[in-house]
Amino acid sequence: MKHLTILVPDGENNLSSIVGAYKIFSRANAYRKEIFKIELAGISQSVGFYGGLFTAKPHKHISEIKRTNLVIIPSLNHNYEKSAALNNEVIDWINNQYRQGAEIASICTGAYLLAAAGLLDGRSCSTHWSAADELKQRYPKVNLKTDQLITDEQGIYTNGGAYSFLNLILYLVEKYYGRETAIFCAKVFQIEIDRQSQSSFIVFRGQKTHNDEIVKKAQEYIESKVDERISTEHLAASFAIGRRNFDRRFIKATGNTPTEYAQRVKIEAAKKAFETSRKTINEVMYEVGYADQKAFREVFRKITGMSPLEYRNRYNKDAA
């Protein structure tokens, strides 16, 4: 029998991702044959959640688990530096297990513990869109894939935000138990199987934690001219910077080219219009500076994973 370790790190973490992983794998064991012995493990006898409202009591201290086959790291709350400092022993244990052949899966912001262990250097990683900028800033060697729901690379799995962890667990169930068991669990827990993207859930806020004041002013200018087509050459010239140098600085600071940044700003404005108004596709398209419906549709789908019409019908009750 294989061994599954669901970690219960110290600190205020996310209980739902621990309970959800435990319940789905337990149901998979009951449906098929018992593939995993499932144990919760941590470095404390009990860990409190939500101001002590709930408590989790791990089966074992991690030091008692000399070897495991699969490790699941739950989502962390937003003080990532504190979480990492509280869990140095856990980070070392994760590293040791991976060296011994274990596969490691992180849920949402649990990717911070993986990154702190150095296991994401040069590898693809997804996390919650709201935590992505800080993760990239702290760990620049990580190949961040914020639009992807799940990444799978050399025995390291990561996933997007919040309750999308259910899709990662189904993905792992299918890998270890087979498609039939994954479909059964999807039906029992009523989870949409085979989701690949979290693009439609991303709220673009712009990356402004950098210190390049010129780029910040350029970002503000782009955001104030949503209805206009902005030339990168014009933008660079207005700040008296050469085009190539301006592009380089902008990408370094934000992770996007100026053109990509303008597209994301425009599509975010379009999304809000579709969510809150009865405006037609064309009306919204013109409001965000597009005159070509095909171009607008292509950029919208590239960023959200959906067509403008699909997005409006999903998120606007009146339009639907």
C-alpha cells in the first residue's frame, strides 16, 4: 500500500483544503481498492484555525514518517513569510521526501512552502492569482503560470486558487486510481472534472510592488486611457526613453510587455462592464478601445479563456 501525507503546517492555514483532500482520497479508497494509507502530519499536536474556532490534530509528527509516496501541502493564509519561518522543519522534511522519490502537490498558496524548499526553481507553478505577484517577486526563478489551473512537472504538482484545489485532488485521484474512480468522485462531490484554466476568475490589478517610478507612471497612464489605443512608441517617447529600453524596464517591473499590460487593463474593464451592465458586445468593445470585433474576441479569449458572449452569459444574470 502507498502512503499519502496531508500536511498540517503551523500557523493560520486553510482548513478546507486539508479536509477536502482527506475526504476525496478517503472516498476513492472506499470506491476502488485501498491504494493509500492516509495520514495527517505536522510539527504540533494540534493546529488552530480561524481564531481557534476549529482545531486539527495530526495523526503523526512528520519525523515519524520516514518515507511517503505523495505529500499534499494545503493553502496558507496571506502572511507567507511568517508561515515559512514557522515551518522550517516542514520545509526540510518536504525536501527530504522529494529526494527519496515522493511526489509533492501544493494547493493554492501552499506553493510558497514549495518555493521556500527550492523545489520550484526553474519549474512551472500555479497559485492563487492574488498571490502571484508576490510569489514571483520573492522567488524569481519560479516559472509562474497563473492562468493554468494545474501544473505537473517532475513529480511536482501545483494548482490555482481557493476551491480549485478540488480539481487538483481529482487530477491526482485519476493518476493513482484511474479515470473511473475520478469520475465517481467528481459525481459524488459534484466537482466539474477536467477544468484546465482559472483565467476567467482572475481579477487583473496590475503589478505595482516594484520601485520603477517611470513604469508606475506609464501603468497609471495606460489605466487612465482605457478607451484609447496607446502606441508603445508614443508611451516610451513621452517618458524620453528609447523603445527597447522602455520595453525591457516595463517587462522587468510588471512581467508584461506594455502591449500585454494595456490588453489586460482593457479586458478587465470589459469584464466589469459585462458583469454589471446590459451593454452589447459591440458597445463594450468600443468603450475599451477596440474597433475590430475579431481582434477583441481573440484577445478576450486569450486572457479569460472564454468568448465575450460566454463570459457575459455566465456572470451577468440579466444578460443570461
